[in-house]
Amino acid sequence: MTMQIADSVSLSSPDAKARAHAAAARDNLRTEPRAVRIVIITLAVLFLSVFVVLPLVVVFAQAFSKGILAYLAALAEPEALAAIKLTLLVAAISVGLNLVFGLVAAWAIAKFDFSGKTFLITLIDLPFSVSPVISGLVFVLLFGAQGYFGGWLRDHDIQILFAVPGIALATTFVTFPFVARALIPLMQEQGTQEEEAAISLGASGLQTFFRVTLPNIKWGVLYGVLLCNARAMGEFGAVSVVSGHIRGETNTMPLLVEILYNEYQFVAAFAIASLLAMLALITLIAKTVLERHLDEGQDASDH
């Protein structure tokens, strides 16, 4: 548009100059007065400061209120270490399962036409519309002592609820849309031309996926894994239902924060909460970097 305006201005016709000035005015048009824009920006900054920045400041201030030694001592407690290890274990299991499912689901939805595609997309979005507490109760109905599979599990001495498997299942359920939802639009935008070319040259399906499809979506995969991991480590509702709150065994970091806070162990509670807050900050920074890479990849594909 700048070149068009320059060409118009270069003409000696007064009408051409007038059209050029009108076009420039439209390009620089502000939809709101300056005072209104200042008010809107100020309100947004105040809202973020009160509801985002201030809580983070309070968490870290309370965590270090009695000094760095008390903070480190709280994190070194056996119960805290057990909660951290369990959280990392459950996150690794759920992210691994969701990575495989998300890749397969996104590949199928974006690259193939089949009956039931809409239904599959609806199922992927289901955890977004179901309360995590309800999803936890579903697992209780399935694997609890009075559940559908409770008797069989008891007879075979298999423990699902109030153990790591139940926590991993509940966490996987509430997090499995993230990888798939990060990849589906990206793979749909890329189309199937490169895959079709690879297959026409004799590549197998797996060779096409690992040598063509996967390199094109690597940043999208990392983006989905990042969001999935952040949600897995911070999940509370579903895990609270299926964990049983067994201290030192089935308490994840969010559950331990609640327990310590209710017991008035504020330094220990906020010390664990600070780890989750640091995870949120790291996730935010990594999310920004990955979004930039995704935007650069889309711009390159457009050209």
C-alpha cells in the first residue's frame, strides 16, 4: 500500500494527491480518542496487576518470609519431596500418553477423511466442558470398591484408586486435549501436498510421518507438550477425588499446598506453591518463544 500511495503522490494531478492523502488518513485512523485508549489500557494493567502480579508477589513473599533457610527446609521435608516426585511422575506419564494420542488424533483428523471425524473432535474437546471433579468421580464409579470394575480389581489385587494409576488416569483425562488441539489447526493449514509427494516417491506411511510430517510440526508438538505439562502439574480437582489424600504417598504438590495451609504451616504451603508459580512463569516464557517459532513457520509456509 505504501508503494501505491507513493505512485499516486508522484502524479501531478490534484485528484491523485487528494486520493493519496485520503488513503493515508484511513491507514492512520484511530477508532477511539486518546483519553479512551488510556483509560482502557490503564484498566487492563490494573486488572492484571491485581489478579496476576499481586498474587505471585504474595506467594513468593510468604514463601521467603522466614528466610531462605526456612524455605529450603520446607522443600526438604520428606512429605514435600514425596509430593514433588509424585507430581513429576504423574506429569511424565500423562504427557507421554497425551503426546502419542495427540499425534495420532491430529494426524488422522488433519490428513484423512473418515466417518466419525466430527465425533472424534467432540470427544477431544470433552474435558474442556466437564468439571475435573466430575471426571474424578467417573473414575471412582469405574474403579472404586462399589464401581463397575471394583470387584474384579479387588479379586486380582489391583489398586487403581488412591494410588499412582488412578492419579495418572485422572490427570491424563483432563489434559489430553492440549497436544491434539495444538496440532490439528497447524497440520490442517499445512495440507497434504508434501506427504502425497513423499508417498508418490515410494516412502512408507511411517517414513512419511517421521521424515516429512513430524519435522514440520515440531514446534507445535513442543507447544502442546508444554501446555499439557503445566496443566498436569497444577491439576487439583480430579486428582483430589481419586488420590485419597494419603500423606507421603498420594498427595501431589497442589494437594499438599491445601493440606499445609489448612494446618497453618504457611511457609511450607507457600514454598510448595512458589514451585508451581515458577512453573507457571517458565511456561509463560516458553509459550511466548514457541508461539514466535510457530508464527515464523506459518509465515515461511505462506511464502
